[in-house]
Amino acid sequence: MGIDRKLLDVLCCPVTKQPVRMLRRDELSALNARIETGEVHYQDDTIVENPLSEGLITANDERIYRIDDGIPIMLEERAITLRAAGLK
């Protein structure tokens, strides 16, 4: 579906205030492969059960936020840290 470029330009991480960018296809594939193993958790420690079709990552490559039906889910407890995902 994609996210509007103007919206992407104003979004930032609610925790770190870092700007965000879209996850690249290779990053998304690597994350979804880890999600399939059941080892990826959200910040609130619940397991990420569904793969991401799109996602946003902070400029410092620290946190990932999923996009569901074109809507970015920018909640601190729903962030996925790269370290917790085993990708860093």
C-alpha cells in the first residue's frame, strides 16, 4: 500500500525522536525470517506473531515500527528493537 511521503517526512520515533525511514526489502525479509522462529518480541515483551508487510526503522537503526494497512503503529510498547530481534 505504501505510506504517503509527506507523512513519512514528519514522522519520528516517539521515544528517541529520531526520524524514520521505510524498511528496505532485505531488512524486512531478515526480520520476517526471525519472526517466523517465534523469537522476536515487541518492547512490551509480547511475541511478534505476524510478519510485517511494511515497517519503519529509526535513523539510528535502533527501533522498528510496523505499518498495518498503511497506518504506522508508532507506540513505544509496539516497537521492535533490532537487538531484541537478533538483527544487531
